[in-house]
Amino acid sequence: VRVEKVRGRSAVTRCFAKYPLKIIVPSKVGPASSGAVWLYVLTYGGGIVSGDKISCAVTVGDGCTAAMTTQASTKVYKAVGSKCSEQVLEATVGKDALLAVIPDPVTCFSTARYYQKQVFHVSGDSNLVIVDWFTSGRYESGEKWDFTSYKSVNHILLEEYQPLFIDSVLLEQGSDCTIAERMQEYNVVAMVVLLGIPFAGQS
């Protein structure tokens, strides 16, 4: 996906996806005054099948605003053998541009194996919002922290690949201690990153 200025407004100038990924770009979302492009990322079948490997590249040009989200939680279905479901996002945010990655949470089914990596390339004038969160699973079905493994990696790199923010979360079932025993009563884990001048002083 590429977002660039067209007649003074943010616009999608390139959008290509193939199975199992689909990207929807609605023409009207929110107030027109926001000038933001909205990208809805979804998969056929409503979730990620064991063994799926999804890669997405997004470029937000100088002075543009874009938001990436989902229509529902990202469901990660049961693993087949040792197969892992993977998602990788690589995004470049231009000068005076804003990218907000605000999906619904990841929900892993029982025995699921999931890995995701998000890499953001920014300049000193870029603005970025990242919401990275996941649930304990299908809690209402009795599956609480019942997946096999979950790993999420987030990198924010300044010009010339200088590390600005590095974060990694790893949960794996252990022989001595299960994920459920370690997480105890918690059902959601979330991380929010705000980067840029518009968010200065906010807590």
C-alpha cells in the first residue's frame, strides 16, 4: 500500500493484495476534515490458518495521514503439527506524516502458534501510533491462555536504521509452568506507543 498527497489530500495511490490477505479502502470514514486514509486489513475465512505467512508493506508519504485497522479480532486458528501462523508488517512513515496502526486484538485458539513482527521506519518529523494487544483466547469457550506459543516483535527505526524502540513479547507453554499459571487472572495484554510532536506531553 502506498499513500501520497493528491490535490493536497492523503490518497491511496497503490493497493495490491493477494490471498489470503485483503485490504479494503473505504471512501468515507469519519469526518472529512480529518483528511485521513483508512485501511482495513482482513483475511479470507475470518482468521489466520496454521502455516499462513502474511507480509504487508505500507508507505505513508510526506505530510500524509493513514490509519490501519481491522474489522474484528485477528483469530489465529489451531496449529497443525508444529506449523506457525505468521504476520509481518513493514511500514515507512514520511516527514510530517502520521501512521496509526490500531487493530482489534489477536485471539489465539487452543494449541495455536503465532508470530508477528512489525518494523517501522521513521524520520525525525514522523508521527506514529501503535496499538499491539492480544487476549487470553476464546475465554467464553473455556480456552484461557491455551495456545502453544505467541510472539510479537516491534521495531521502530530512525533514519539509517538507528534503533529507536525495540520491544518483544514471548509466551510459550512450559513443562514446569503453563502460560495460564503465569498470567493468573489477566485476560488481555496491551502495548501502546505514541511517537511524534502531536503526542508530546501526553501520558
